[in-house]
Amino acid sequence: MLGACRYARMIEAGCGTGKNTPFFSGCCDSVLALDFSSGMLAIAQQRVRAGNVRFAQANLLEPWPCAHESVDLVSCNLVLEHIENMQHVFNEAARVLADGGMFFVSELHPHKQYLGSQARFMNGQQVETRIEAFTHHISDFLHAAEASGLKLETLEESWHAEDAGQPPRLISLVFRKRPDNGKD
């Protein structure tokens, strides 16, 4: 959804271990990768050595360390499911986006969550840990965006090859900041 575009400045909100950061460093002149976890950031900094990427520790539920209208793209990838009330994240995305900027959201599809799917990881001793998750309905994303002055531009649902006959695995949405930030 973003691969054919070029962006001057972007924020990767919730970069985790930097899995997606190399992609963003390739399509953006400057990337600010934010995460609340110093452990995740340490892994991301080892993984990503691109000169156009800067990492910073930040809680997405507090004001982001960015100037108003300073970026062209904000991305949240598999982050919002871990945030109970995502309105603040949408508000901050709208605040830091320049007019016409885009907010890209990609999350576990709510239908997968209805069936019990939840983020988890295995530690070195092969012990599974489930990470707290909250189900956000598609309408929740749309309402949060509207309340922030962001307009839905694209909505896509994604399946992997092994998902035949299953609900979509991911939902991806692109919102655009309206020049008047949605105020009439």
C-alpha cells in the first residue's frame, strides 16, 4: 500500500524490534522510530543501521516527541491492538501530520480476534507469552479517525496463502489528514 510512494519524513509509531523499519528507511528520507520498550529498541538499533533512521523511546499514550505538522507519514503496524483506547494515538498522528499526510494502520483483523487470535511470543526457553490485546472493530478505527480529522482513503483485508477459507488475517487502513484537519 505504501511501496510505490516516497516520503520526506515519517514516524514509525511502535517500531518494536525494527522488523518493518528497513522498509520505511527505503521509502522515506527520514524515519523516527518510536517504541516504549528499551529492550525492543535495543534489538531494533542492532538490526537497523540505516543513517536516515533515528530511534527514540516514547509512550504512544503520551504526547509524542515531534513537532506539529512535521511528518508526511505515520505508521502503526500491529500496535493498536495493545492499546485499549486508541483515540490518543489517532489524535497524535493527526497533530504531527502535515496537511495531506497519511496515517497507515495495519492490525490483526478483528475477525481473527473474535476467534481467539492474540499476539504472542516464545522466549529462549520456549515458553509462550501472550501479550494483552484489545479488539477494535472496524468502526472503531473509522470513528477514531473521524474524531481526529483524518479521512479514510483505503481499506484492505489480507489473507496469507494458508488462510484459505479463513477470516482475513490483517486489516490495513490509510487515512489522510485533510488540509483543514476536518474542522468545518
